[in-house]
Amino acid sequence: MIKIYHVPRTRSIRVIWTCEELGLAYELIQVDFSLEYRSSPEWRALNPVGKVPVMIDDGFALFESGAMVQYLLDRYGEGRLQPPVGTPAHAIYLQWSWFAEATFARPLGEIVNHRRSLPEEQQSAVAIAEMQDRAQLCVEALNSAVAEQDYILGSEFSAADIMLGYSLMLAQRFLPEPLPAHAAAYFERLVVRPGYVVATADI
Ligand SMILES: N[C@@H](CCC(=O)N[C@@H](CS)C(=O)NCC(=O)O)C(=O)O
């Protein structure tokens, strides 16, 4: 049984959502998100940098959400939720999946970390504004990309939409501006999917 180590509002949402879309059985293990627990040898043995999520399947552990999503597709997806490997469409799928985490979620995650790690008087409004600007550029890129299509690859939902959906969730929470029209409509299409509803039921 796939084990997902989960904290509400975190990137474990992507993994649960993927399992739901694929109809895979999984066990949820709630993780204590305190810094103390995430710094413990027990948790560091599963995630060496003390972050969430972790997934265990078939006796081995993964600690990057995008790798978990891709593994689930490749092992259990039977071709679903991604274009055939080696095609231009797959390259575009990979591009947006990586963009979702490495470029888009990165500044948003750093805003969260900055606010969580520092007392209010030590927080830097300049640094936060700079990270918001970086994330806003990503929102605008995404807004243009979905201006004339339902999903990031076109008319078909894929796991790249799962990766981006979580990043948009962060953008909605941590950017001062509301999402622009096309990105907002895209996000609305994502949040009504039953898999998203299950993955976010506890937030
Ligand atoms: N690239 C990693 C990022 C993991 C990550 O930043 N997780 C957040 C929760 S969504 C976390 O554990 N933050 C605590 C921290 O960075 O100290 C992934 O996609 O799994």
C-alpha cells in the first residue's frame, strides 16, 4: 500500500490528488509539522532536509513531491495523465511540471518560510515583495498559457495541472493581487475536480 506522509495545506496534496485521479489506494499518515519533529532523526531519516511530504511505496521512500507524482504515473498510470514519453507534448508536460515547483512555488515557499522562521520585527518587507514579484511573473506566464485552453496542455487534464494547481493555491494565499482572469478560470476548473476536493478536504 502506498503511504503518504501528509500535512494539510502542503505539497502532499499533489500526491493525494494524483492517487485519487488514478484510483490508487493509499494510506495517509499525518505528520507533526513542528520544527522539533521535522528536525528529529526519525523524520530526517525519511526526509533529509526536514520537509514534507514523504511517500513510501514498495519499501522505498521519496522526498520530492514532483518525483512522487511522476513515479505514480510511470508505475501505475498506464499512460494516463501524461503524454507519451519522448514526444514534444511530453517535453512541454515536463516543462510545466518543473516550472510549477522549481520556478513558481519556489518564491512562494520562501515567503512562507520567511514568515514562519522569523519574528515579525525581523521580517523584511523588501525581501517578501521581491519574492511576490517573482511569483507574480509566473502567474502572468500561466495566465497567458491558459488564455485559450482549459488545461496547461490543451483540452486534456494532466498531472502538470496537479503540479500547477498546488502552486496556484499558494499564489492565491500569498500574493497581494487576485489571480488574473484566465489563471482564475483555470484554477476554478481544477478545484472542482473530485481528486482536488479529497486532497484538500482537511484544510
Ligand atoms: N521541492 C519540495 C519542497 C517541499 C517543501 O518545501 N515542503 C514544505 C511544505 S509544502 C515544507 O516542508 N516546509 C518546511 C520548511 O521548508 O522548513 C517538494 O516539492 O516536495
